[in-house]
Amino acid sequence: MSVKYETVMGLEVHVQLDTNSKMFTRVGTGFGKPPNTLTDPVVLGLPGALPVMNRDAIEKSIKVGLLLGCKIADVCKWDRKNYFYPDMPKNYQISQFDQPICEGGEVEIELPGETPAVMGEHRTVMLTRIHLEEDVGKLTHYERDSLVDYNRAGSPLLEIVSEPDLFTPDEVFAYLTSLRNSLVSAGISPCDMEKGQLRCDANVSIRPVGTTTLGTKVELKNLNTISGVKQGVEYEIRRQTKALENGEEIFQETRRWNPDEKRTTSMRSKEMAHDYRYFPDPDLMPVKIDPEWIERVEKELPEKPFDKQRRYMADMNVPYTATSALCGDRPLCEFFEQTAKLTKDPVKVANWVVNDLLRELSQAKRESEEEDGVSVEDCPVSPESLAELINLIEEGVVSNNVAKELFPEMFSAGKSARELVKEKGLEMKSDGDEIESLCAKAIEDDPDAAEKFKGGKEGAINALKGSVMKATRGQANPKIVDEILRRLLSN
Amino acid sequence: MDSSSLISKTATELSGELEVGTCKAEEIAQAYLEQIDRVDGKVHAFLHRDDEDFLAQARASDERRAKGETLGALDGIPVCLKDVISVEGQPLTAASKILKDYVSPYDATVTRKLKEAGAVIGGRLNLDEFAMGSSTENSAYGPTRNPWNLECVPGGSSGGSSAAVAAREAPLTLGSDTGGSIRQPASLCGVVGMKPTYGMVSRYGLAAFASSLDQIGPFSQTVEDAALLLETISGHDPLDSTSYPSEVPSYSQILKENSQPCALGLPKEFFGEGMDDEVRAAVEKAIEFYKSKGYEIVDLSLPTTDLSVPVYYVIATAEASSNLARYDGIRYTTRSEHAENAVDVYAKSRGEGFGEEVKRRCILGAYGLSSGYYDAYYLRAQKTRTLIRQDFDRAFEKVDAILTPTSPTPAFKFGEKSEDPISMYLSDVYTISTNLAGLPGLSVPCGFTQSGLPIGLQLIGKAFGEGKLLSVAHDYDREHQFGRQAPNLED
């Protein structure tokens, strides 16, 4: 009988903190600037330059620790990780070795449900530690030369290390998605993997089912997208399983995921592992984190995405599918909540936000020439404006169909619903006399349908309604049309 | 005023002349340039001169004075810097081939403070490569000679700074002291040299040797001048996390007040074997002087003294191995022409660019930090460092300052110790523990040997007790003025 294997994985996630300046100097941070413009003597490691700690980087790290339920260190210190590589101007990276800023903690994840419309199972993934370090520069390799850009070097980077507590590629995917949603919604980082704001290494091992010791660990690098991470670990699990089934040995090594060839290749073995010669950085004092600081940060913590989702479902009756589209995006949630406050029906608002607003935003993003496109924060339609539109439907001023057509125009022209309705004369016609004469004309024009309806064929009334709506270019209030037609036909 | 009388003056005297208008800053600058022309061929204190810039600064000072906008006592006074302290637009070689073509794009904090005080910043002063050595024999650009005997070393590593003051090539200079690199050369050249408390003077812009030990400090003919220069460069610097946030008192003012005789400690470990007889005699004479002035002389013990040299060489080399990693041939440092691949660039650039002593210390330091050796060397050394500090704490419960010789011997001949690193290391045996404890220490000239070589007296004070320390030293210096004697450098 063949042995069955199970997978055990842990992730090391690097997140660039969204601070104004770099971790140890006043130079700004940013993506897409001309190479080597975000530099100064500290970033370039010039003789005599010294690091000075960025308070906001510490504060954001505390925030992450609190969000994820970690123990925040009373005192954390800085260590030098020594290695020669051109991405590090000093040839050492300032990091945290044995006293990380956060220890423990957990990430709540949601596994896929039976269908996308069904909520999946939730569980928590345990964290080992979170430490703060400086990011390194970016190397681009050419045939003969390599070029380095130090714009990224020295940006504050948080490394979130999970326990070996992930067992399937789906869990890995869910973990990264949940972590990203939490961090983005707390304003820690935009977590754009394409910009390197979130990067992930995966430790993958497999073992025979029923055993408790961990198998030999292989570290996967170059996992540049969330689905790339999933594909990479899927491949690696297959590779390791096959190797064990063939009686081969798994070597402790670092492997690189090649997204084009969809396979992993060996980068270096354990024997080639660096001795980083960690020691406390004598240029930096340890940082004492007093309880008042932690308390203050705790007060400013935003609601966690899953908590928000549960609240929307329980208190506002918003369906699961809409909440799952909303809750990963804090500005969108804020937009939703502000709009919902101004209307009577949060479910309708959720549907408008999730369907219409998101559609227009992504359309605008595609058409935008700017890198970041249009975000919900600078959306041309305000929550007040969307609420007005929804209330116009509610009040019977416009029909749902007209509203759906109006929304893209509100978005592109930046005009309010009421303005557009007025401008275009789109108010629903609720004038009884006018509609009554149109209804009478419809019956006259289509006696066949009228007879059928009178004869008990309920559906026949739709043809009559259709011609009234057509005559009013859709502006007749359907409720009133229905009432009048029925009255006229009952005579 | 003729130039030979100008260069014999102290900075305080020159400042007085400028104030009453008996000379101009440009004349002073000119007089020093002439003296450098006259004697530096023999002494070789300077690695680089920028006469035009030097004179332009002096003229700018004269213009300020003419408009009544003088910036203070140092306005118009030349100050020359050891070639590890950054000056914008000037070379910084650290006496190493690897920085042969490097020009600093920024000012060190001490440089900025000197400029703000109107000081006229002169040429770059020689040293042991990266401040590693006790004789300047390790300079890649040739040694500096002791102005009192050109066959002898000036001490080191700040040998250029001490020799320049002794040879009257500058009234004031700055050096750096990691294990005695200011006090030992001051002693060997017969001038005043002071290492402030760790954290008193910003290290920003000082090419680091050992970050937890390095301090910048002044050289001068008199204690009075040292006080003037020290108060100008001291104070908290937001660019150096290890600089101490304290108010800087006016040391010049303190020296004008009547001092109260206090208790001086004589640690028996500093008066044992290995001390030259003439050094012992001169120091004992100084002790007699203090007794005669009403000072209480207290015998005491610093039992960990013999551990200071080994502890120092573990800590200083460990930090140096990491601090010097940035000199790699990749960016601003000289790249080996023989490098054929990336690893070569590092290995050959550093192999060819660094001298023997620097390589020895980098290797020693990397070894002490290596996995498996860290606990036995680096960690143990740090613990012992705490014991050394505690020894001093206990001593300072009983006394206000500690009195010792600065160096066990007067200046030695070239080549005498350079083949034997251990004997060279032991020439710093009296100065090293001060750095390990972070305390202020100074060397004041206390006589000459029969053959005419200067002898130095070391005084060690309490942390941030520079005022008291200077005042004790001034009590002696005011009545002896050995630093005002100039060597004969005529043919």
C-alpha cells in the first residue's frame, strides 16, 4: 500500500510600511521614481552616515502587532545582518534578530465555501513573530551588467513569520488574502505585490500522514503574486511527493519559482547558507515601548475585515456575497456605511456599491493614465450623491432602470442625480390624467391583449404596460401605470 | 605681525588679536600655509590641502568681522580635521587606498558646527588607515613624523592631528579616539588631546571604526584651547542616535572660575611594570604638583584593567568588520582592475584596497561574530566591558578624576613595533579602558625625556564631567604650559 503524504507550510511575508520617510533617515519613500533619486548619505551608506529610527515605522509595527493579537515587546533592539550583496549599500541590513517587536499572534482565514456565494469555514493561523527591518535595493540583471536602484533601500519592512500552520495551497491563498485585507484596511501598506509592497517566501515540507515530526524544509522564493504563491506551493508539493514516492531524498535548500516555466529550480543548498554574523547595531539605541503608547495605538485600531463582515451580515442583513466584495476594502466599506446611513435600505446600498460603483471604478481605472487610477476616496460620486439616487427610486421619482442608466453619467460628469434627472426631464411621470389617456390609447391599440387579460390571462397586461412605457420613454411610474390599466380593464 | 609669531600663538590668543584688530584671519591663514610649506615635507601631517578654499574662508571671516557680524571666538581661527571627518566637497580617504577618489558630498555635524562658528577649515590630516593603529605607520599614503624627532612616530591613529599642532601647522585640530587615538598621539607629540564622554560629540560624518567606542575630540597647545574647541563641537545631534541630549556648559567660562582642589585617584594597575622610568618620573612630579595645590591623592584599584586590551580588540574589531563592509568596490570605493566577476569585485577591491592592519582587524572581528564563536568572544567581551565600567563607577565614588600616564613610553622609532601587532596594541594599554567605559579622558603634556621627547599625563573624568576634568587639567597646564614649547624643525 502506498504511503499518503501531508503538507506542512509556513510563510514569511514582507510588507513595506507606508511611512512618509525611510526607516532611518528623512528621505521619502515611494514607487516609480527615477532610479536612485530617493537617496542620501544614510541610504547610500556613505562613510560617516548614521541611522536614526523612524517613529512612525515603530508605531505602524505596533499597530500590526495589535491587529494580529501579538505580544508587543517592552523593549526591542536592532541587529546587523552582515552579508555582501550589492542590494545592500552598507553590506549589512539593520534588522531584528533575537528581540522582535512582536511575538505570537494569529491570522483569521476563510477557506473557500462550496460555491462563491456560500461562506467557507474560518480558522486561525498561528504566527511566530513579526520583526522590523530595512528593505534592500532592487537589482536588475542584464547580460553582462547588473544595475541597482536604491530607491527602495532603507524603506521600513515588516517581516511576518507564521508557524508551520498551513496545510493546503488554498489555506496559503486564504492566509495571504486575509493578511493583505487586514493590513490594507488598517492603512499599514497598500500591499501591492506588483510594486513589491508585499512579498512572500514559503517554507514547504511534506511528511507521511500520521507522523508528527516535520519533513525537510524547502524555502520557495520569487513568489510575486498571490496566485503565484499558490501555484508555486502546489508545484513544490507535487515535486516533493513525487521525489519521496520515487525513494529520493528531499534536500534542505532554497528554490526559486519560475512563473513562466511553472516550476521551481534550486538556488542554493543548506551548505551554502550564510553566516550572517548578527550582532546588536551599536549605532542605534534599543527602543522602549511604554504601555501608554500601545494603549493609544490600540484606541485607533480599525475594525478587522472579518468582524466588519459579520456585523454587516448580522446587523444589516447584507448577503454574504456582497459583504465579501466589500470587506476587503476599507474605503469602500466607509463609502457603503456613509451611504447606508442616508438611506433606508442597506441591502440596496450594498448592491449598488458592489455592482455599479465597483464597475465604474474599475472602468475608470482601466481608462486612467495614472498609475493608481481612480480610488473610491476620490470617486466623483459621493456617498451623499448615491444616497440621493437611491432615495429618488424609493420616492418613486425615477425608476430603477433609469437610475441604473443615470449612474454612469453621474460618475463621468460628476453631477448629482437630481441635477441629471431635471436636466434630462427624466422624472417619472406620475401625472394620473396623462398616464390614463396613454393607458386608454394602449388598450384601444391592442384590444387583443385587453381581451386576453380580461379573460384571466394575467401576463397579457405586460404588453399594455410595455406600450405605455415606450410612449413615455420609460418615465411613467410603473406602479401608477399598473393601477390605471387594471382599473380601466376591470370596467 | 610677522607670521612666525602668529603661528606660535594659541587659538585663544589669536582670537584676542582678531578681536582687537591687530591681525586679520587671512594673515593667520597665510602664516599657517607658509609654515605648512616650510615643515610638512618633513612632518607629513597633511594628506590634502585646498589653499584657495582655506584663504577664501579666512577672507569671509574678515568680511563678517568688518560688518560686525562675527560668529564667536573661533571665527577666523584655522581648524584642520583628521581625514575621517567629512567636509562637503573635500576628499575623505581615511588614509586608505580604497577611498582614494572619494569626495564627501556632505558635512559631518562637527564640521557644520565649526562652519557655523566661523572656523576656517583647513587641510586633511594623516592617520593610521581607518584609524587603526598607534603610530600612523598604517597610512596608505606614508607615515607622519614626530616633529620632536623625525625618526620617531607621532603616535596614532590621529598622528597627523597631533603632529600638526606640535609643528605649529594648525592651532587647533580634530582627531578621533577609539582606544586612545587622540590621547596617545597628543602625549607623544607634546600637545593637549581630549576624548570626550561617549555621546558628547556627534559621530555623524565620522567614518566609523568602532561605533560604540569612537569619539571626535580636540587637539591644541593648551587646555584652555581644548575647552574652546570642545564647547563648539559638543551637543546633542538628532542625526546621531547615540548622542546624548544634554546641555553643553561653557567650558571656557568654567576655566576662568577658581577651581576647587578635589580628589585624584591613582589606579595601581596603571603604575606597574612596563612603564618607562622617565615617564614615571614626570607623572610623579605632576602628582607632587597636585598635592602642593591641595588636591587629595587617593590610591585605588581598577582590577579589570588587564582585561581591557583583549576586550577592546574583540569589540572594536567586530564592529569594524561590519562598519568597513561598505568599502567594497561597488559604488564610491576604488574597484580592483583585476576583478572578473561579482565575488572578485569584493575580494580583490578589498584585498588590494585595504592595508594589512585593516585586513587583520576585519578578519579578527568577523571571526569573533561567527556562528559558534559569538558567545565565547563577542558576548563575553560585552559582559566584561560592563565589569570594566563598574570598576570605574566604584572608583568615582571616591575620587573626582583619575590620574595616570597616557602612554607607557614616549614616542618610539619607526618600525620598532610595526612588525609585532601585540606590542603595538599594548601601547594603548592606559587609554583603552576609558573608551570601554565611555568616559572622558585627556592627555596634557607633563615634561620631556632627556632626549627631548614629550611625555603626557592622562586625566580621566566622570561621564559628562568634562567641565571638572578640564578644570583639573587646566590647574596643571596653566602653570606648566609644556604644550607651548615648539620643536625645532629648522635644518
